[in-house]
Amino acid sequence: MRKNLILALSLMMASFIAAGAAESPAGAPDPGLEAMKAVAMMQGSWEGGGWMRMGPGEPERFVGEETVEARLDGRVLLVEGRHWTPDRSRVVHHAFAVLTYDPAKKGYRFSTHLGNGRSGDFPGRVEDGAFIWEMETPGGRTRYTIRIEGDRWHEVGHIERQGQWTQFFEMELRRQGK
């Protein structure tokens, strides 16, 4: 029985290796890795602040940090954002995300997990040098646009309802390190 298990595992491993080799012939560029180069500028430690509006009234200000690390030779980016009230007495947003590129779908996948337990997988794209990801929401859509210029991270969030786009979020960060 143990020999059968070892044989089965060996065959599964061989099939995974063969499948990987079939997707990317020796010497051919890896389309997933090539696509991830377009978002590699997000890597680093970032700090700053911004505002968000979660309903009527004045926007809520926050301070925060984003940490973006590459894994698997750059094929995966891990993104963790932590944001507090300006006096850091209360967390207003805590999220963890995994950013990858799916060559079969020819698109980015942004898998998010929030501190409140919500999560989701959302499509992303690079457009005019910015990374954009969107999600369907009740009655409309939400879009985040991240633009990195040098050591500056500028992100805005818009919500669309009944054909009207309204900004509800803006964040400005500075790179603190790689």
C-alpha cells in the first residue's frame, strides 16, 4: 500500500512538472512573469495617509502603510495595507491581497482578504502605467486606480451608481524602503 501511495504521488508530481514544462517551452518567455514586471514598481514599504467617505458627511482621514513583497521570482505580489485614525487609536482598514497574472485569461487577479472577514477575487489590468482593479457592488461598481511615480504611490477609489462615478477614497504614500 505504501509503495502504491509513493508511486501515485510520484506520478502526480511528474504530471505537474510536465504540465508546467508544456506551458512554457525552454527558452520561451514566461507570459505571467513578463506581465508581473508591469506591477513590480509596487514593491516596497510605503507610508502616508488619505481620506475615505463611507456615506454622507465629511470624509474620514487616516494614516497608513502598505507593504508589497514579491514571491516566486516575481510571479506573485503580496500586499498588506494597514490604516488607522490619524492618532492611531483605531484601525479603519486592514487588508491582505495576492496579486498574480493568469496567462490563460490574459489578465491580473487581485485576491483580497479584509480584517472584517470579507474576501474576493477581482480582475485587474494595467492601463496608462496604472494598476486598476474593479469589483461589482450592489447597484454599481467600485474601481481603484494605483499609480506609482518614483517613490510616490497615489491611489484613488471611485464608485459607480446609475452611470455616475463618484470619488470616495484617495491615498498618497511615500516609499520608505524596498
